[in-house]
Amino acid sequence: MNLTETALFVRRAAVLCVVFVIGFFVLKFSFAGIVYLVRLINPPPPPPVTTIFGQLPPLVISPLPIENADNITYTIDTPTGKFPALPVQANVYKIPHPPATLLSESRARALARSLAFKNEPTRVSSSELHWEDVPTSRTMDINIVTGTFSLKTDPAKLALDLTHGSAPTQAQAINQVLSSFTNKQLLSQDYIEGAQTTTLIEIATGNYRESQSLSEAQLTRVNLFRRVDKLNVYGPAPKEGLIYADVSTARDVQQLPAINYFGWGLDYNKIGKYPLKSVDNAFLELKSGRGGFVYLSLNGQELFASYSPLSLGQVSIRTVEVAYYDSKMLQDYLQPIYVFGGIFKTTGGTEGKFTAYVPAIDSSWVKTPPK
């Protein structure tokens, strides 16, 4: 073979290699595309339900009172004009009810000491202890059985001691809360991996008021939300975490002047998988009053303003998701809900934002509530 024939052979071999490589990738991606289309047209069936808890107790959701409830006009204002595809089933988790033991009160006292309550508590009941620290104007209440607690500081005291513009930044406040709660072993992994939101606060005439500027704020509130099965978990007030803390830049007990803690554990060894009602059926239940508006805020309304019943004329739904509902009352199970969000217009023409909950478990798997 001379040089010309060798060069021709090499060129042909190179061309064949290129064709082979291109053909290989064309076939690979074509096969993947075909598999995707087949699965899109004929999706695999969901895993079988395992309703190991039997019929579940109905969720107790306390909606906000509204006027004109029977004459609201609802519209679906999503990008497609329809509801998105959502899960057809979801896990249900058993919430353990911790028993009272000899160590329950010891743990409560240790927690109070870690938060600088050094005096003896008052026994409110067999399960409730109350601390009062007069010099710092603080109080603390702990349920020694459930482990829930609330710490409060008189806002008038904070208004005198904390200067305007001294509130920590969002990042500083979140880091402080996560660090403090983790050191006290108050956070489960689903809270550590969950979301955090913050609100700037200033104090006026002894009351909290949302601040629009860090240069005016005296406190930063950190709300902690957990995620379970990659789904959000909401409490009775969707903008407020069942665990939250107010944070200042003070170096004494006023660094965490308020804490609200309702953190329930989950039994990840006892999981039921239950069918969900369709989102369309949930929407019908919302319209018929079997769901509930849990957040209604007029545009420009201050976050800490008290709620007065509104007369709703139009409700425009822009978002919907499957989430879990948690409560300040100890439930038996963590159950899924549909969360609708969007904007509303009152009968007087004023606009605002809303959030509404509808229980998501298929009704055939929910006990009939006692009359």
C-alpha cells in the first residue's frame, strides 16, 4: 500500500468513525425521546395506597370569618386557565403523643434555665409551668408533656431598650435562631431543611408594627417552616411559622425576646399512603364553604393589624399546591391539604391577597365528624 492509498484509507476510516459516533448519539437520544413520549402518553400507575391508619379524623381548620360568603364569584387565573397536574396520593404520618414521665419536668426546667429563667416556676396545671422574670419583664410558659412553649417580653420594655435601626439583618437573624435552637436540640431535620422567612419589626405605643426599613427596625422575626416529602407544611396562619423567634442585636436576654414553639415530631416508621380528592373537587368544596380562607390581607395592610370580617365579591385563584397542615393543637396525624392562593376584591372594590385551605384526603377515607 503506497502513501496515497494509506491516506485514502485513513480518511475513510475517520469518516466512518464520525458517522458511527453521530449515529450512536442519534439512536440514543431518539430512543430516550420515544421512551419519554410513551411514558407521557401512558404514565406508570402510582404505587398502591397503604391506608394503614384506616379512616382518618377530619382536619380541624379554623377559617377567618367572612361576609357575603354565598355570593362570591370565583375565577381560575392560572397561566393556562386550568389547575396544574398535582399528586393523586400522599403520605400520612403518625404524630406521636409523648407520655408524661419523671424526666418531662426536668427537661422543661433545663430549657427554662438555658433561656435565663432562674427562679422557680408556678404550676398552672399538671402539665403547665409558668415562669416570670420581673427585672427583664419576661414570661415563659411550657407544656411539660408536649414540649411546646412560649416566651414573651413586654413590648414597652423592648421599646425603651432597643434603638431604631438596631435590628439584625435577615441572614444574621436566621443564623442566630438556627444556631440557638440547634444547640438546644429543638429542631428536627425537616425544620433544618425547611424554609425561613423574616419580618422587620418596630414597636410603637407598646405594639408590634411591621417595619419597611432596616434603618427603622428594632427586631427581626424569623419564621421556621418545615418540609416533608418535598411538600411545604403550613399552620393555621400561613405566613407565620409554628416555630418563630424575634431577634435583636442585644447581648443579653433580649437577644431572643420572644419565642413561639409548637414543634411536633413525626413517626417516620409509620407511614400511610392515601388517595387524594382531585383539585377540581377541592375547588368545588372551597366554593361551597367546606374549605376556608385562612389569610386575607388588603393591599397595603400592616402585617400585625387585627382582622375584621371582609365582604368578598371576587376571588381570583392564581396558585394551588398540595401541602401538609400542622396545628398548634396536637393532632393524631399529619395530613395533606390543598392550598389555594391569589387575589380578591371586596364588594366595595378594594383588592387584597388570600390563602385558603381545603383538606386533600379523599372523603371516603375521612371519618364523618360528630354532630
